[in-house]
Amino acid sequence: MSDGKTDHSRADLLIRAAAVHTLDPGRAPGEPPQRAIAVTGGRITALSPEPAGLDALIGPGTEVVDAPDATVLPAFDDTHTHLIMAGHSVHGVPVHRAHDLAEFLDLIREHAARTPTGKWIRTTVNWQEVLLAEQRLPTTEELDGATADHPVLVRRGAYNMVLNSPALRLAGITDATEAPPGGVIERDDRGRLTGRLINRAIEPVERVLPRPTLAERIEGLRAASADYAATGIGTVRDCLVPVEDLDVLHAARAEGALAVRVRALVSGFAARTPEQVDALLDRMDDWRAAGRDDDRLRVWGVKFGIDGGFEAGALEEPYQGQPCYHGRLLWEPGDLLAAVDRAVGHSWRVGVHAWGDRGLRVLLDVFEQVVKRRPGLPPGTLVVEHGGLARADQRARAIALGVPVTVQHPLLHDGALAQQRTWGEERTAALFPLREWLDEGAQLSAGSDFPVGPYGAMVSVWGMTTRDTTAGVVGPEHAIGRAEAIALHTVNAARLTGESAERGCLRPGALADLTLWPLDPLSCPVDALRELRPTRTVVGGRTVHRS
């Protein structure tokens, strides 16, 4: 008769597979793969090179998975993505399915027909205008033609919006409104609003958007996190979490709605003055003092941005066809130094977006001064997010400073055409020089930057190994091998978050975060990687996705 206690001599889950690639750095090179893995109480308890080698651990409650043709890998991390944004987008008008503007506007028109007058309409965010037939964004006038009875927010990625007239009125944006520093309010050649807002110009809209209910937020996160898990992702590092949304994540965690582990970077984009930075850090300190962190949800640190993206990344040389335009710096270097130093002084880690080479140069200047001010800073305290156009001298500086870098080929995949328009083919092909970063000894890890790029374990591996994009293959000399690409999402990713002792590889005692694949990603045809999805994703011993 059972006494209700867990029998640790029996496995909760036992998988027999063609190969279990542990990625454990302690295993000898060339050692044959394991063939069986056992999980008990949320952790890996045993591995065996024989498929039946762990059968003694099978008990009445053991789930046995016989998968003689399948491969087990650690669950993947997406080290730079936006889960909060994905949760918001779950219920948006699915404009990412449109092939041209007529279809795009029809989707909005159809949604408006079943939406009460005056209620905001929002779109999904994971699309690129260059993939539409017209290769441009809609305008206010066109959105008004779809509906003038609802405020409409068309969002593309994190930093671009297009609004219809009712939405512009609610945000208080008129023909006379001046763009804030670090922002763009676009106008046509006659000086009229096109409806497009970029970077900091979106802030007035964020302030007037109605907040969805907590229940709606939780359900959005439930659906979005389950979709991440369905691609093989077990942990996300969400790099733009509004500080108030920490409570939403906590509520979702309490309800069991997070299928993946979350490492949150609180957004510092709206904090511009020392007082605002201090207020943000105080709220983060309150979270830490409340002891809410656990292995499922943890606040990693704070996120700032030194420059813009495709249209505003800060360059040393001018944009293509714009001899007087070099992109935009979002901070004065001294102000960013003060903000980063304040965050570090509160014992928080800091990730900073840097896309162009000028942006990265200025950021490394800032990081270098922080390191000088604070000797003995723990490794991984300062992180470059993207480092897109990293020159050789800049790579050397980052490596010498011990600064990790997160890279995102899915971002390059979806954005290559847009970037070629503004930077030209040569600079676009130079983005994400992964081969050089690794050969030079960088601390590199990988992600997606959804919604700019698609999230997914193997679509990222496929991209890093082929350099294929919507513009064709770009910069093939920067491609890396499959084992290297997988490591950037597993072993290296856990190192970035400071969790190498717990996650990133499969060894006894580690958290049972693993994936089961119908093909071996290390040896299957490379083109199969792009659409390859796991048959099972396990996080902490719990199956969060099963196909």
C-alpha cells in the first residue's frame, strides 16, 4: 500500500531513443550518445547508453516513451524574444497572413464588422511590409477606409506603429505635434501625418491603450507560451517587459499558465531621467524583496536601447541614398552611463540593444566606463543585445571586456529585404558575423527577436547554418555548424542566464528540460531543419507540448 510519498527509486518518465545528445561539456569528445534518459521529481536522474539500460527504474507510475528513431536534446532557450508581446498578439487581427494591402485591410474591415463601435482594434505584430506585394505600410487614410468607427493600431515589431485617425486623436497626435527625441512622427511630402510612429514616438499611444483584463492577459500568455514550447523552446528571455507586467507574469505563473520558463528584462525605454530610472529600479527591488523569483519565473535585469532598428540603427557611414542620415542614438552617452551604473549599483544585470556599428561603439564606451567604475563586476552583468553590425575591433573590445552578446538570425531572415533598402546589400550581409564571433572567443547565445523574426528552435538553427533569408542567402561566410548553433540555444544560453549548474545540458541532477525530435537535428538533411518540430517538449519533468 502506498504511503503517498514519491518513490525516488522509480522514474516518472523514461525515454528510450535512437540518441540522447546530452551536450554535457564533461563528456569525452566522440563518446557515443546515450540511448535512455530517466526523470523523477522534475530532474534528470539517470542516463544509459543502452535503450533498456534504465528499465529497472520503471514502476507502476512511470510513463515510458519508446521512440527508437527519435533524438533527445535539451530544451532550447530563446535568449532574446518578447513573450509579453506575443501574448498581446494572440487575439490581434492576423495581418501576418496577408499577401497584399487589400487583403491586409480586408482583415481589419472584417474584424471591425464584429467589434463594438469605439473599441480599439489591434493587429498581430509579426509581419514585414516588404513581404506585402506593395512593399509598404498602410496609411492613416487607408486604415480609415477599413474603419473610421474604431481606433486602429497596426503594429509591426516593437518600435513601429501605424494609426488611423480615431487612434491618432486619442493619442493627442496632430499635424502640429513634434516628434520626441529618439522618435519619428512620419509625414508625407505635403507635411501630412501618414499615421506611422517610430521608436519613442509610440509612447503617447502606449499611455492611452486600454488595458486588457488580467484574465485576458493570462490566457494570452498561456496560448503564446504553449506555442513557444511547441517549437522546442523551454525558456524565454523576454527582453521588453513593462515593470507593471511582472505582476501579470506572476499571476500567470500562479495559475500554471506559463508553459516555458521566463527570464524577464524589465523595460527601461521609458525611463529618461535619473529620477525615472531610480523609480524603475525601486519597483524592481520591491519585486526582489518580495521573494517572488523561482525557477519558472525570474527577473533577470533591466533593458535599455542605445539606437533604433532597421530604419534607425546608428551607423558610422550614412544610410543608402541618405547622405546626411546616420540613424539615431536614443541616449546621450553620459545619460546612458548614469542609467546603467545605477542599475548595476542596485545589483541588477543590464542588457542594451545596439544594432548599428556606431551604436555598438558608443555602447562599448559606456560598458568600459562602468567596468572601470565597478571593478569585480560579476561576469555577465552587462550584455550586448544584437550587436548586429559588429566590426572586428568592436568584437575584440566586447570579448576583452567579457561582455556576452545575444544574436538572432530569425530577425535577419525576416528583415533582410527591409535592411537592404536602408543599409544596402553589403552591410546587410555583414550582420551577425557568427563565425567570427565564435572563432575569436565571444560569449555568444541565440534567440529570435520575435516579433521581428519567427521564434522556434530549429528554424533558428537552420538559419544560422545556411544564412538563408527572405532576400536569399546573405553573408554565407558567417555561417556556423549545427552543433555550434544548437549550443548557442542550450549550453551557452544557460551560461548567459547564470544557470549552467541547472540547465542547458542533460546530466543527472539537472532540471528535466528536454525535447524529443523525430529526426536527429545534427545529421538530418539541412533543409528539414526549417520546419522541424519536436514531438514532445518537457520542462521541469512536465510535458508542456506533445504532438
